[in-house]
Amino acid sequence: MTHATLTLDPAFTIGTVDPRLFGSFVEHLGRCVYTGVYEPGHPTADEHGLRRDVLELVRELGVTVVRYPGGNFVSGYRWEDGVGPERPVRLDPAWKSIEPNAFGLGEFMIWTRRAGVQPMLAVNLGTRGVQEACDLLEYANHPGGTALSELRASHGAREPYGIRIWCLGNEMDGPWQTGHKTAHEYGRLAAETARAMRMIDPDLELVACGSSGAGMPTFGAWEATVLEEAYDQVDYISLHAYYEPLNGDLETFLASGAMMEAYIEDAIATCDHVRAKLKRDKRIHLSFDEWNVWYMSRHQADPPTEWRHAPRLLEDHYNVLDAVVVGSLLIALLRHADRVKMACLAQLVNVIAPIVTEPGGRAWRQTIFHPFAQASRYGRGTVLRVEPNAPYAGDVPALHATAVLAEDGTLTLFAVNRSLTDALELHATVRAFGEPRILEHSVLSDPDLEARNTADDPDRVRPRPVGTSAIGDGTLHAMLPPASWNVIRLATR
């Protein structure tokens, strides 16, 4: 048994949580779209072929914004293929797949309305450019009276879609990307595309591509160069990061949240350096629009070898430890809510996802579903500055924590015990809130760190209530099991 302490005080805040921090991602990759969100003929499918069982789980998950259609897929995508009655079948070289284009922009927009999420649309700046981006924007957002807006109306959508968030390409720093560019090439293209799009619709929120990961050899220099070209034209720069237990090193895996925080802080430093250099008042915010646990080494060791429609790609089945790490990554995002305004768990269904389906069959929640759903439900409000004092688990403190104060006075403490072996006895000073009372303490943990949810046992791993936590003398006392995700909610009024 080890001890950890922290202090919660409403006088010390980080910032207000933008609800779009709880976003996700739908890409034409594997079975995310086909037999994921879209499966005509499924027993639960609606008149548009959308799976109602998946829609119910998406609403329960609490997703607020969804990025579409990629991802690597978008860098070779012709958006015109996915609208109207004629849908050509194409090769998708990004994932060596056959793309039938049965699901496109119109179907996605219907799905977003039924899911209750805001769309985030990516444009192809790999094989296409300024004109194609402007054409897509006109098709999607212009009210009517032009060739492309009337084409949308003829496809059954008289009212404009009103899409506000647009990503200017995807991972253009990556050599694997169709149409990969240097920072100077991309920065110039992003700036010109942004200028042209704002001439059509000045109220857009635009995201420039940052590095594909902190480990990229051009990280930092890429962001600086792109922003020097496009600072005045964009509002956000993107971050992407995936984590996995390499070589069985679970201790380092549990420290993923610390690596994410360092990545965020380095990106902020670069953005603010360019701001100072250009003498601008505007601050660039961050869109962490791809993040998750992803066993990428398995994919790299077994790439697809045949051209197939909706192959089973990147279908990681998550365990208890994966859920704890996802909880820690959510804590990292919340701890930087002053600058990280949007984030997308990648992806939503089947592909490295919180939701799993079977073709024609059931849908269920993976272990990582639960920390995301709890963070989205209870992580709305003002993030408090939390500085835990705890023994170390490897190279990082065993306790990773943040707290969010809601408008109704509910205080939620999110805490991860990173130790694989020792429980943490937490003592949190809460006297600044008067005499709060505990509403609930739930824990996601299990003696079997490999435990997973399945179609036959979908609730094997889930948060469970704890009745031993208490408040006395202005201090919250709680026990955090080894390798656990904890949510403790207090009523402060």
C-alpha cells in the first residue's frame, strides 16, 4: 500500500472544456463504415442502411464531433464519387481496399444528425487541391442557385449542410501519405486553400496538419514552417498519437499519458514561438484529431496482400490495461483543455474502436468504451489545476489525475493508478468546497489485466461502484486499486 495526495480548489483553474474534446473518427478503412455504421439489410438498419444498434451505442458513448472521411483514405479520395445516384467503384491505395462509394457525404450527414454529432470534414490535399476543396465546400454549404449547390439539392438535400469544421488534408508530413509533401509545400497549399475557402464561407474553423506523431524526425520544424505560411488563415493545428505496449513493457505503456502531455506542451511551445515571431495576437489551438491505443506493430507485421471490400483491418480487441491507458490519455487531454479544443478518438467502430460489430449480428462495447463515456458525461465544465503528490511507478508518478467542476456544482475527479502492483491510498483535500458529499466512486480494474469484453460476455469489464470512499475533516479518502481507472463524483452544493 502506498499513499498519494492532492488538493482540489475552485480558485485554481486551467480552462473550460470544449465539448468537442470528446470527438471520434470515421474513416473508410476496414469495417468502420461498411458493416460498422452502415449495413443495409442488417436487422436494425434504418431506411438509409444505418445500423440503429450502433447509433444507440454512439449516443451512449457521448461523442460530440466526428471527423470524416479520413485519415489516409482522404488523400486519394474523390468526393464526387460518394454523392448522387452513380457511385463508381474505386481502388483505395491507402488501405489496399475496394471502395464501392455506397456511403458518402449525404449518408454521413444523415448519420451525424441521427447520432447527434457535429461533422468535421477533411479535404483531399494529397492528390487534389484548392479547386476541389472549394467545390466540396460549395456543394456542402452554399444555400442554392449555383451548379454545385443545386446538384446537392437534386441529390435530396435542399438545405445546406452547414459544416463548420474542416481539416486541410491529413498527415501530409508522412511518406506513407498519398501526395506526401514537404512542410513548405504543404504550408503554402494549406494557406491558399484556406484563403479560397474563406472567400466562399468566412465563418469556417480550419485545421492545418501538424506532425503525424511526436516521433517524426520533422516534428517541431514541420509545425513552425506550416504556421509561418498559414498562421493567419487557420485556427488549429492537428496532433496524432497512438500508444501500445512495446516488447511487453507494461510500465512504460501505463506512462502513455505523460508522453501525450509532453507532446501537447511541445506543440503549444512551437505555436506560441511562431505567434511571437509573427507578432500576432491570435493563439493557435490544438486539434488532437487522432489518438488511441493501437497495436500498430501487429498491423505493420501483417499488411493486407489482396484488394478486398471492407477487410478486417486493425481490429484490436482491448483489455483492462488498454482501458486504463485510454483513461489516462483522457486525463492528459483534460489537463490541457485551455489549448486542446478538439480531439477525436480514432476510430469509432471496429477499427481500433470502442464499439465492435459483427456483420448481420450483434454490437457491443469494448473496454475502452467506458472511460470515454464517463469522461464525456462528467468532464464538462471547468478543469481544475491538480498537482498530485505520489510515489513513482517507473519514470512517472503512480497517480495521474484531473478534476472538472460542472456548472451545477458537481465535482468529478478522474484518477488513474499507474502502478501494476500497489494500491494507492488517496487523500484529497477538498475543504475549499465546504462540506461536499460523495455521489459515487466507480472503478474499472480487474485482477486479470487481459480480460476483454465479447459478444457473449459484453459486460465482463466495466466500471463498478465502490462503497468504501469517505470524506472527513475536509479530506476525501479513497482506495485506488493497481492499474485502475477511477471516477469519483462529489456534490459541492
